[in-house]
Amino acid sequence: MLDGAPGRWLPPGWEVLPQCAGGLDRRLAAAFAHAARLAPAAPALLVGMDTPQLDPAVLAAPLSATARTGADAWFGPAEDGGFWALGLARPNAALAARLLHDVPMSTPATGRHLLSRLTAEGLTVHHLPALLDVDGPDDAATVAALAPTTRFAAHWRELRPTAPAPAHRQPD
């Protein structure tokens, strides 16, 4: 889902949906609801775009057909207390709303609230590794160092703030 029009970066064959109104909790629930309409029998995984160091290999094993057996949900915690991934084996609009509506987003307790809802629903949750998400310049520098060969790291090196020039003292 996207707020605004897609740019030239959009590969052919991808469908972009406008974001619905409301907070992040509502927009994430709407994304799961849309995924369920598109492919009712397929699992869905939402991954935050602020984890550019994510290597597909991190998802390959836990989301393989064999490992998916018995899993109702996947949860990827963020180091700051949020989450970088949420997957549902059988998403539907009602479940997504129960899980996500009114979860306080962007707080140190967001992940804990969401995980509590997943378990309260009786879902078998498979945990993904904790990742650092990029919320500011310090996080960006750390993530760029963790994944130095990524486009993110290359752009960070181009854009990162340079150290301020030392102040020149005026003669007394």
C-alpha cells in the first residue's frame, strides 16, 4: 500500500493500492484484508520497509512449506519494542482487525501488545529474529554497517551528515 502515486521504481506486474484512512493499525489491517481477498487460501506476510538489512535467507527457512505447517502467525520483533514483520497463515479482515485495531503504534510496547493479541487469539506464533528498524540517523548508520553492500548503505554513505566543521575561535 502506498500513500501517493508510484514512481518509476515500481517493477512491472506489481499492483499498488492506495492506503486507507486512519492510523498505521488500520492501514496494516486493511493490507491483510486486501491480501485475503486476493488470495483467500494463501498466507500473507507484511514486512516493514525500515529494515533494509533484511536478507531473504532470514525468511526462507521459517516460511518454507515445511516450517509453515502448524504455524498460524509469524512475528518479527524490532529491537526498539516494535515489530518489523507480521504474517498470518490464514488472513481475513475480521482477524486482522482484532489483532491490529487500536494497538498503539510506534511505542516501546507495540510489539508486546501485538504479541499478546496473537496469543489471546489462540494462534501458534513462530518467532522471527529481532532486527533493528531505522527510526533515525543512529539506526541508519548501524544498519548501513550491518549490511554494507546494500543499496541502503550506499545511499547512506552518499547522504549521511558530515561532521560539523570545528568552530573557529576569534582572537581575544
